[in-house]
Amino acid sequence: MNAVPHPTIALLQSSSLTTVVQQEIERAILQGEYAPGSKLTEADLAQKLGVSRGPVREAFRMLDEAGLVRTEKNRGVFVRDIPIDEAVEIFDLRASMDELVGRKLAANITPAQLKEIRALVDAMEKAVKAEDAYNYHLLNLKFHDRLVEMAGNSKLTAIYRKLIKELSLFRRLNLADGWLLPISANEHRQILKAIASGDQDAAGRAMFDHAMDSKERTIDNDLRRQARATEGAASKHAKAEHAER
Amino acid sequence: MNAVPHPTIALLQSSSLTTVVQQEIERAILQGEYAPGSKLTEADLAQKLGVSRGPVREAFRMLDEAGLVRTEKNRGVFVRDIPIDEAVEIFDLRASMDELVGRKLAANITPAQLKEIRALVDAMEKAVKAEDAYNYHLLNLKFHDRLVEMAGNSKLTAIYRKLIKELSLFRRLNLADGWLLPISANEHRQILKAIASGDQDAAGRAMFDHAMDSKERTIDNDLRRQARATEGAASKHAKAEHAER
DNA sequence: GTCCATTTGTACGTATGTATC
DNA sequence: TGATACATACGTACAAATGGA
């Protein structure tokens, strides 16, 4: 009988200290414990995690390659702050990938998968009625992640998730634009219908359009936020300019 | 007067030893100096490059994240060997990205850019007539890379190039399928026409179809190659099985 | 089962660059 | 403008653990 490896053992076999450190720093960044722009000091992190500086430096190189931090020579590494231009680029790219997802799903989705997606859409509509923006946000992430995963292209899934991580570093995602949730939820329902119908072009278009709408909502939201900020600064005699850098 | 930094100085400021090492190893891998599957010993590379182990290890982490090597704990790092399933996934993904490129270019390309692309297409047709498959291959890479770059989405460009690098680790690209070059060249001409016409959907479709055709050609080629290999092995009383691992 | 090569992780030293006062 | 403190970059040396022959 071939033994099933104990989970802890399997984990120790696959993960080096470096990868554990990398995952922990990534988790902290994505959960907002280190804000975009903040400095990550290797000695501090090493001490905090109880390891030497070597693994931390290697983890930094991984996070840099993944686009989550930026390294300035002789100055250190900083949590990346995704500029709005790059966010727009990522949104466009994601829309194109989502279009591919929609086509593939319309062609290949199974009844069981369809049922799972339908449950998510139902849950999101409930969250809209309850005006629970936070829960909606989580369900929305899950919905899209599952769709991508179900498309059955692991490379696509990996890159999609990387893009989502980077996007989360874009000035605080707009999980607060409550009045737009019904629109988004309705689009999800349309996506579900198109996929279930088996019409590849329609499903692809539905997902593409949804992604682009989501882009418009997020970007517009950010522009308004910026406008308010600079306006506020102006009314304070432009005192906030020091904080810009 | 604000001085323009001397190029050497600017270079020293941006590139650490680690990044130089990373670029050198990457270059060597992509040029085939280290075949897919071969082992990269950090001490050897460090000595060969005249640096200590630190920068080499950090470069390994970058290359791992980029998908060019794989790290097995306590065993070392190896040049990645892209399996055919993953190559198929990458081709599908690239087709989707190319579709986006086609749409964007049909909408935004400038006359000067169009002229540059036309020159590349002309050059490729000349290479076909001269039956110069190698030169055609180089021009083809350049053609697609320029198109992506001209689409004006730097994130898209970066990811596209990463995918191309990974694909080049897929069992030796088929730059030898000479009799198919006219077909490929003709498709390029069609892409050019569609972009020049300004029809976004047509341009997107032309690029998507071309990418998928390219996939079929490459994958079919590989399957035939594999079939020949196993057939040959069978005729040699399956002696080659040791080489498979 | 032992031996050897290699990797993994730690510790420390020095040089260099940056920031701050 | 120094002078100082600090962090990074890179090298080296050493111990422990692993995997293969």
C-alpha cells in the first residue's frame, strides 16, 4: 500500500524557507499590512520572521519579478504602487483574457460547474439586497476566479491571478461604490445565461464587456477620488504637496 | 543645467550584480547553451561568472518566478522543459492576446508604423522566395513583437514576451517546416490588410486565426516528431526508454 | 549503510551608497 | 558643506541536511 504523505511532510518537501518567506510577505502586502510605497527593510523582516537575511533577499527577488515590489539599487525594496495607467492596461488585458474564458466555458462547462456558478450569482444578488458590499466583493473575486479556473488553462489561471494581485495594489479597490452593485450583479446574471446557452461569442462578449465596465467603474471612481483630493489640497492652500513625492 | 547622466553611470545605478547574472543566465538558456532539463549548479555558475553564490541564488529565484527554471528542494535548479500541454495553453493564451493587439492596432496604428510593418511583411515574403527559413523565423519574431509593442499596452508587451520565452523552451521550435512558410507569410499579408483597413474585428480575427494556425502547425509538427521518435525506439527494441526519465 | 557532492541556511565582515542633521 | 548613522550589496566561511552512488 502506497502511503498518502502527511500534509506537513509534503509541505516540508516542497517548500524551502525562501518560498515560505515569500508567501508570508506576499500575504502581508495583499492584506494591506504594508501599504503601497512603504519600505520593506530586509533586516527587520528577517528578524520578524525569525530567519536570516538570505531567504528574505531571495524572496524579494521573487516578489520583484511578480510585480509586487520594486527594488531600487542601494536603497531597498518598496511595495509597488500601481499607477493608474498601468491599472488601465491590466484591465484591458484582463478583459481580453475573460473573453477567452467565456468562449471556452460556453463550449465546455459541465452541469456541475454551471450549478456552482449559479449559486455564486444567487449569493451575490442576495448580498446586493442586503447591501453587503464587502461580502459582495469577496463573492465577486471568487466568481471570476472560479470561472477562469474552470476554463481549464492553467497558464491563463496563473497569469490572471498575478494580474489580480497587482490590481489589488492599485489605490484601494472600490468596494464602496454601493449603488453600482446592482449593475454588476445583473451583468453576472447575463454572463451566466450566455455561458449556459453555449453561445461562445455571446459568452466571450458578455465577459469582455463586463470587464470593461468594471474598468470604467474603477477608474472613474479613482479619478473622482483624486479630484476630490487635489481639490481639498487646493482649498488648504496646497499644503498637501509635501506628501506627494 | 540639469546634466544628462553618463550612460555607464546610469547603467551602474540601475543594474545590480544579481540582475546582470540573471540576464546572462537567461540569455544562455534562451540561446540553447543549457538544454531544457539540464541542471544549473550554483557554485559552477558563480565561478564561471566570477561572482559569489549570493547573486546566483537570487538570479535563480527570478528565473524560477519567470518560468524559465524549476527549483527542486535540496536537489537544485533545472532548465524548464515545457510540456506539450503547457505549450498548447500558451498558444491559446497568445492567440487571445494577439486578438487584442489586432483590435487596438486597427484603431490606432499610425502611417509610420504601418510602413514599418509593411516592410517586415515584404522582407518575409522575400525570405520565403529565397527559402531562407532561419531568416524568416527571425523576421517573424520581430514582426509579432513589434505589433504587440505598437499596441501600446506595456503590461501586455511584458507578458507576451515572457510567454514567447517560455515557448522557446518547448522542444525546439519548428523553424524547419519550410513548406508551410508560404501559408504563414500569406496570413501576415492578410493581417496587414485588416489592420490597415481599420476594421477592428477583422484585424483581431486575423491575428487570432493566425496564432491558432501557428499553434496547429507547431503542435502537429511536435506530435509527428514524437511519433517518429517512439516508432524509432520501438524498432530498436525500445532501447531509448532510458533517455525519457 | 556509508561516503561524497550539493544544497540550504546562518553568521559575519567590508565596502558603498543614501539620508539626515 | 561635512559628518554621522544606517541599509544595502557582495563576499566568505561554516554547519546542517539531503540525495545519490
